[in-house]
Amino acid sequence: MKRIIEFEYNGRTYEAYCPAAALFDIYDHFGQVGPVAEITGFEDQTREGWDACCWLLAELCRWGELRRRHMGETPRDMLTVAALKLAPPVDVPRIRLTVMEAVAAGFRRDIPDEEPEETDLVLQELEGAQKKTPPAGSFAPSI
């Protein structure tokens, strides 16, 4: 399951990651507990919505970088809110989508879509026996 969302910005690749600790940082920053989109308003087409979106992506990328470092990878520079606020308008939808995908990936459960089918040995034996029995009204060849 994909938990890390890669995000390219200004020629660099960042990784957005939403662990439980990030969720509590979000709650602390916005002073509320609830659905991330509701409490932050990052999807709103307002200045406050844009500020929240930039803060969220910088925070999620910070957690992605911390995860990378924990895994022993070479440290890279963190993405900042100030850098994101300089994004051209054409990047706004992509930035919002990255936030949505990273938050959704953090909440996604690891449950397979389909359970492996169980084999009913008794039913399998009955079906095999029915295939061997000649249909009613026909004669079995005599030997």
C-alpha cells in the first residue's frame, strides 16, 4: 500500500507522509479535532484556505523527510511554507491534490479487497460424484 506521496516542486522531489503524529500536530496547529478538510479549510478558495494548504503540505513533507532520515537516508532540505506560498497559480490544484492524497493515504487501511476463497472439500467431493453419475433416464453401459 502506498503511504508516501511524492511531490515535485521547484525541481526537487519531496515525500508527503501523514503518520498519526502529524495528525496530532494538525489538531494542535488548528486548535480543533475533526476531519482534516473541515478543521483546516485547506480546500477553500480563500487566502486562509491557501495558507492552510501550504502549512499542511510543508508539515506532511517534514514528516516524509523525518521518515527518510529515520530509514538512514541522507538528509535533504525541508520544504517550507514560505517556498510554497511562492507557487504560481497553476500549481495550486496540484498542491491541494497532494495534501488530499497524503492525508487519505495516512488513513487508508491495509485490508485486501478480496479474501482468498475457502475450499469446501465436502462440496467438492459431492460435485465430483455428480459428474460421475449418469443423467437420469439414460442407461449406463454394461460390461
